[in-house]
Amino acid sequence: MSEEAIQATGSQNVATAAPVAASANFLDAISEEYRNDPSIKSFTNVNDMAKTLVHAQRLIGAEKIPLPGKTATDEDWANVWSRLGRPQSPKEYSVKLDGVPFAESELEGFRQSAFEAGLNNRQVERIAKFLEDTVTGANAARSEMVEKAVYEGEQELRQDFGQAFNQRMTMALNAATQLLGDVSFLDEIQLSDGRMLGDHPQIVRMFVKLAEQIGEDQLLGETSELIMTPQEASQRIAEMTRRDSPYWDKLHPEHDTYVAEVLRLRDYA
């Protein structure tokens, strides 16, 4: 290879490597007046600097809303809120609160408060959605609590009355009707746990006791024979199985009768 060719090749390699070195030290090409500025020194390559410059230019051309100062009037803030999307009047808010039991007057108050706070329609819709979801969730939780309380109360009475449950419930209703006449209030007065008054076990037991005191013959619709509750059956079993009763004496003429009756009573106990 000729010396001229070698020189040409060498000069070509140098020319190719030069941009890399310049790219690695691109800050050297910037005037010292700006090179040491913190906003410039943070860049590591030309592309990042160019990207920042482009974004800055776009922001310069964007519409800006100046914030009022400390001495701003309500009119100054009203202008800002209008430019941010607040409607011209509270009535223009498209608020839907299907799951929230708001009266129309309360809904108007909500719109007025949102207007005075400078909210746009999108913000109000978000707040309304939050309120609706919160109330819906609370209602669902309360319904579940009420159902649980009613179920537990019924199970408590079923355990107390056993096979006599349906009969005792009928007796309680008949006694309440005979004594009070109109018993609709039992299904209208709501207790703190959500149950109606007539669902509370203590109320049912009270009317059952009253029914027993009135007597089955005086209660319309009562059967002629009362079904024993578990407690009544247990008490009767205890009486029939005393140590001195025929239950323990196989030679006693009533022994078999006692044994058979105790076996029957155990079905109720």
C-alpha cells in the first residue's frame, strides 16, 4: 500500500472517531458562562438536553391560568374556577345520586356547596360516585347485620321452644292480638340492631307467657293440647325419674308406663 493510501486511511479513521469524542464531552462545546449552571450540568447527553428544550417550548406556547394572590377577590377566584370548568350556575351540575336517600332540597345544597368550592362537573361526579358507593356499601352491611340478628333471634327461640316453636309463635301472636288489638306496630318499630320489635326473642317470650296466663281455651285458634318445650320436657323427666318413682322399680305396676313416658319426653327435650 502506498504512503498516500496509508495517510488517507489514517485520516479517515481520525475523522470517524472525532464525533464520538465530541459526543462524550458535549459540555465542553458550551460556553463556560452556561456550562457550570446546575440545570446544564445535570445532562449527560445531547438528546436529553434537546428533549427538555422541546418540552419547555411546548409549555411556553400553552395557555396558562395565573393564580390570584393574597389580595384576590371572590370575582378573581370565580374567573379561575370558570376557566377550570366550573359551570355558570349550580343547576348545571349533572349529579346523579340514585343510591343516596337525598331529598331534593339536600341535593340542591350539595350542588350549591360544590359551586361555591369552585368544582367542575367532573369533580362533582367523582364525589357523587364516592357518596353513592359509600352509602350503598353501608346499606348492604346493615342489611346483612339485620338478617344475622333476625336469624340468631329465631334460632334462639327454636332452641327454647323445640318442637313447640310454631305453636308458641302462634300463641304469642294470638295473645298480642287479643290484648292489644292492632299489632302492626310490632313490624313497624325498628330496634337499634335493625330488627323489628316483633322479631326480638324477649318480646316473643313475653307474649307467650301472657298466652299461658290467659289460658289456651280463651285464645282463639289455639289447639287443645300444648306441645312441650325442651325445658318443660326436661322438668317433667326430672319429676318422673326421682329415686322414689316407679321408673326405678321394675316390680311397680306403673313402671312400664313411666319408662315409656320418659322415652317420649326425651324426643321433646
